[in-house]
Amino acid sequence: MQISVVAVDDDPLVLGSLQNILKPEEDVDVVGTAGSGPEAVEAVRAHQPDVVLMDLHLRGALDGVETTRRLRRLLTPPTVLAVTSFDTDHYLRGALDAGATGFLLKNDAPDLLATAIRMTHDGDPMISPAMTSRLIASYVTPTTDQVCQDARRQAADLADREVQVAGLIGDGRTYQDIAETLHLSPSTVKSTVRRAMDKVGADTGAQLAVIVARARLDAPDAR
């Protein structure tokens, strides 16, 4: 299956590097590039890509977070892989809330970019374990916090297996890793994640993991 990609970055050297990394990949086709948020929206409308590689630190009126939000609101939205330098929690959390499926450090792009694109296309959250831990930790609040209480209401209908899978996603585990750990098939893991996402109103597995983390379901008073 051919995966079409639009790459977004305000640094032409980075755009060129991303394209060069992907040239040997027969199943990945970079159909367009953009250097700003408005250009990204136009490129996606023109090319209808499967995956967008999104720099979170875009200069101009639309940063990468807001651009991600606008792309995810399109009638036929692409999946978004945030490609980040990992230096600002504000951007990372914003992109997650906006609907990014995964996060890849730019330093990891030479080795992991193609794999991350394939996983993002399949809906499998590609998130660096270190990045996931930092994101989840930044969301966790005391159990008396209103955010925690709201998350618990969202997660109230989750089955134990759904909570378990969400927690493993929060640990940076891929669907394949989770399947092997729980002795399930990858398709069962995907259907479990999809069912849990529908219950809590999440758009991505990463958002599901954050809601479960916010709910502090491991606390004695949780369930």
C-alpha cells in the first residue's frame, strides 16, 4: 500500500532532509511540502495525503498545534505525526489535544521516520517512550483536582482491559508490543483501543492514554 505524505516545516533544510530520508522507501511518497500553517492547509486540500509530518514550532499566525487542529477538522482529515525537537511541553500537549497521532524526535528521524509514518497511517501511536513519560507526567494532577474528576467521569465506562491497554500506550508501547505483552492479537488490541476511544470521546490512542492518566485510576479512591 502506498502512503502519501505532506511534510511541513519552516526550515527548507529540514524539509529537504525529510525527503531524502524517505526517498528509498518504496511505499512512502512525499506528494507535497509546506513551510507554514496556511501552506500546509492548502497542500493537504490539494493532495489529500494519508499522513502529515508536522513541525510544531512553525513561525507565523498558525503554529504547528493550531495547524494540526485545523487539519483534523477537515472533512477527510489526514493523520498527523508531530516531528519535534522536544523542548516545549506546551507544544507537545497542544498537539496531542489537537489530534496528533504520534510524536517523533527530529534526532530520531533518520532511523525511525519511515516506521513512524507507517505506524501513524495504521493508527498505531508512535511516541518516543521518553516523550510519552514526560507528556503523561505533565497531565497528572492530584485526585482532588477538577481535571482528574472530569477524566474519571470520561473513563467511568472503561473495562479493566481497556484501562490496561491505555496505560501501556502511555508507557510508549506500540500495538505490537501490547499484543505480545497481553498475549493478544494486534487486531484485538486495535479494536480494544477503538472501543475505549469511543467511550471516552478521544480521537487518538494517545489522547485515550492521557485521559486515563488524568483519571489517576491507580489511586485507592479511583474505582
